[in-house]
Amino acid sequence: MANPKVLICDDEEGIRESLKLILGDHYSLVLVDSGDMALEVLSHNKDIKVLLLDIKMPQTSGLDSLQEIKKKYPQLKIIMVTGYKSVETAAEAARLGACGYIVKPFKSVEILETVKKNIGS
Amino acid sequence: MTPFALSGLLILITSWSLGVFVLIKTPNIFANRIWAYFNFAIGLWGLGAYKLGSAHDPQSALLWFKIGHIGVIIIPILLLHFSHYFLEIKNKKLITIIYLIGLFFLISLVAGKLVPNVKFMFNSLYFGTSPSNIYSIFFLLWIIYIFYTYQLAYKKIKISTGEKRNKIRYFFISSTIGYIGGITNFLPMYGINLYPYGNFLVAFFPIMMTFVILKYNIMDLNIIIRKSLIYSLLVTFITITFLISVLVSERLFHQVIHYQNLTSTIIMASLIALIFTPLKNWIQDLADRAFFKATPMEMAQQNEQFRQEIAQSERMKSIAILASGMAHEIKNPLTPIKTFSEQLPSRLNDKEFLLKFSRIINKEVDRIDNLVQELLSFAKPSTPKLKRVNIHQLIGQTLDLLNNEIIRHKIRLNTSFENKNILIRIDPQQIKQALLNILLNAIEAMPDGGSLNIDSYFHSNNNKLIIAISDTGCGIDPKDLTHIFDPFFTKKDHGTGLGLSITYEIIKNHQGKIFAESELGRGTAFKIELPI
């Protein structure tokens, strides 16, 4: 059986590569560097189960992308990744439909568990 | 002068002087602008009422009645808009709709569809008559707006406690008194022959509103409003004194000796000039005691404390912005370092991993190093080492550094300097860095070419040099424009977001100012003011 598909959206190569290292052996990954690219990939890959989405990106912010993506793909599990956790942002992300919130620098096991939990549910 | 005309004059003086003060002092704060426009609208009714009350023929009376009604139409709209800020309520749709309705009534007014006629009433003045059906709808909406504003205030009162509850209550009471006064102006039009004395209450409405704003402690308005209040009280007091004195002296001179109107006016004006300063101090003292329950000396101490509190809160805000930016900028490179280190023991024989590890970790460490350097520059420019420098030569040297980039991006450079040999006291290294940050941004905003314009000229009173730098690049989104000087704010793929905040700090430390304007797709313009 093919590995479940996970989409990683972060403008920083280092973060994308880190997530690839952690998740690459367990999931089939698609890596993009902007919210617009994520939307483009999602339109062609209906089998993507989970999206890991960076909150702070230069063009469209992660929260704006989250809102737009959730509108089009309400079933998609979206986990936000951030360098700065604030109660307001976490609450806003939850309100907009994010199902997880991971703070950088993250532990490999933390990423694996969160993605696994969301793919399973 | 009829009492109605006098009430109009008072409204005009009190509300316009308050409006002008607020607009001059804080033109960039949106809520304050609404408040100023609200005062102008009240003042416009005042002007209309004054001229209407003094009109000698129906044609001019009707004209001024209509002019005054422009204010009447706008007053509840602006009050409702201001209330949304005051009561911290967001409802953009409703605000747009009430503005559109207001526009409809304004058009109807100009087209003569609201109040078609005036008639002579109360044996003294012309007043509007035969209101149309549209006018009745307008009057109804006018009252609905008031009740809607009250309903908003009431809801807030219910969920508020303590001091905040009291403040909203004050707002409630003051607007009620003002509106009751306003409503009496509508009654004669509907056949209820009550002289519109209530118009006097409208004159005190802006003052009462000012009191509420003071009570509400809107920080940036507080001190300004205090001054406006004192001056408007002063102007009102002097105008009334002047009018009464001239009227009394006119009668006296007329009865007793040979009557000369100009002489009495000159005498009164000279007297007023003499008493102006002591009167101002007396009113200031009185207003301070009434509104702040403090003497001028205590007020000065409170103001100083207030300024320190504002400065402290600004510092705290900068630190908070800095901390959140730092968290993002450092945690991002730390993440791959942590992940790669975690994975290293199990991937020692994976050559591809090791190569990638080496490349990425090096890049991320450089990034942290670069960030630390920029942070130091951000923290360092405390006191500039000032010396007399030819600023235009310095601009030329800065442009030389960017020459290759300008050519590579096919950018047309236009410079125009007033007085090329002017020397000004600056720290050349710091100003060069400040200019570099702006110029680099301008170049980056024009990847496919464009124009970069640098102009310099003197401020009108010749004590400042203005350096204007503009580009024809992609421009900045209006919602981002207010954040461009915040540390770590960036929309670039590879920026730390410190460049413009460093520029801002440098210019500020030179006792200068920097402003930015931008339009998406059209370009961005920076204006730097440096003292000569």
C-alpha cells in the first residue's frame, strides 16, 4: 500500500528539508514554498491527507492561506508550524480550522506523532 | 441678532475651533479625523442657523437652511461612525450603508426635495416649512440612528463594569442632551410652534463630547483636547463678551453722546487684547480644575508622568515586536540545525545527507551570524557622531556603492539637488547606512527596471533639508505600510526586516523624521527630514 501523502508548505529550505528528513521514510511528501503553490498542488492531488503549513511567509501569510485552503478543502487536516507561539495566533488558527500547532524548533518525534494522529483520525 | 442666530454662532465657534485643533494636531489618526469632521458637521449647522436666524429675505434664508442641513445630514452618520470606534465595535458594512443613505439625502437636499420653503415664524425669523415625505423619512432615520447609537452604548454598559461603565454612561448622557437640543429644531417644521431654544444645547454638545473623550482617556487626544477645550471656551467667552459689550456700548453711546460705532468697537477690541492672556490662564486653571481636578502645576506634573508612561509603553511595544521577530528569525535556522543533529547518528554513512547537512547548517549559521550583526547595528546607533558633511556628496558616494546593481536592474537614476554644497551636521556612516537601506529596497522593488528619483530641497522655513527618494517599483500594500519601520517586518523572501527599522532609528537619533508613501503597482516614496 502506498504511503499516505503529506504536503509541506514553508518558504525556508531548511525547514522543508528538516520535515523531509523526519517524515520522508513514512509518507509520500510534496514540498512547496508558498500558500499559492500549496493551493495549486492541492488542486491536482486530491489524495493529500495532511498539510504542514508555516505561519509566517513573505507573500500570503500562513493564516490567510489556511483560511483559503480550508474553504476549498474542508476535510484536509492542516497543522500550523510557527517560530513564535502566541495565544492569539493559536486561537485564530484553531478558529480557522487548523487541527494542530507545532512550535519551532520541533522534535522529530513530535512531528511524527502529530502527523500520525491526524492521518489516522 | 435673534437668539436662534446667536445659538448658531456659538455652535459654529465651539465646534469648528475644536475640529480645527484636532485636525491640525493629529491629522493621521483616523478616529480623531472622524471626530474632527463630526465637529465640522455640527459647525456647518451652526453656520446655517446663524445665517438663517439673521436672514432678511426668504431666498437667502432657504439657501442657508439648506447649507445648514448638509451638516444635519452628516452629524448622526459621523456620530455613529465615531461611536463604533468609541465603543470598540466593528461593522464596516453598516457604516458604508449609512454613508450611502447620507449621500442620497444630500443629493435630495441639493435638488430641493427635502425642504422646499421657508416661512416667517416667531415674529423674528424665517424657518423651514412644508417638509417633504423624503424629509420625514430622513427625520425618522435621524432618530433611528440616535436610538441605534444608544442601543450600542446600552449593550456596552450592560457588559462593562466600573470606570468603563461610567465613561459610556457619560457618553450616553452628553449625546442625549445634544440630541434633545437638536430635535427642537425639527419641531417648528411640523407645526409645533416652539422657539428652537434647544439649539443652544447643541452648542455645548462638542464640549460635552470633549469632556467624555477626556474621561475616556484616549491617550493621544487627551492633551490636545485639553488645549482645544480651553481655547474654544476662551473664544466663546470673548465673543459673547465682545458682542454684549458692543451692543451695550452702542445703546449707551447712542443715547448719551454722539454715536460712533467704530470707536466703541476699537475700545472693546483693545480691552480684549489686554485681558486675553490673563483670561486664558484663568480659563485654563478653571478647566483644569473642572475636568482634571488639579492645579496647573499638578497638571504639568501629570503630563510629564503621562509622557514618560507613553514613552515606556512605546519601548515595551518595541521590545515585544523585537522579541517576536527574534523568535521567528532565530528559531527558523535553529530548526534544521536541531533536526539534522538529531538525525546525524543514524545517518553517518548517508553521503547525500552529510553533504546536505553541511550545506544547510552552514547557511543557517551564516544567517544567525548576519542577524546578530544587524541586531547590533539596530541596537548601536544611539548617539550619532556628528560632523559637518556635504550631504549631497554622501548621497553620491552611497549611489556609487550601488552602481552595479542599478545598471544590472536597468534602472534610470534621476537626481536633483538644491544647493549642492550645503554642509549639515550628521554622522556620515550612519546616514549612509540609512540611505543604503532605502535605496536597496527601491532597487529590489524594480527587478525589471524603472526610475529611481532622489531630490533634495529645503523646508519652507529653511531649517530642514528634505531628501525625497522615490521608485516606480511594485509598491507596498496599504495594510503593510504602517509596519515597514517595525523591526523584523518583511515581505521579502530573504530579508531580516531590520533595514528600515535601522534607518528609522538613525534618522530619529539625528532629530530628523522619515515618512513613507506607497501605492501598489505604482511605487514607493520616502521623505527624510534632517535638521540643518
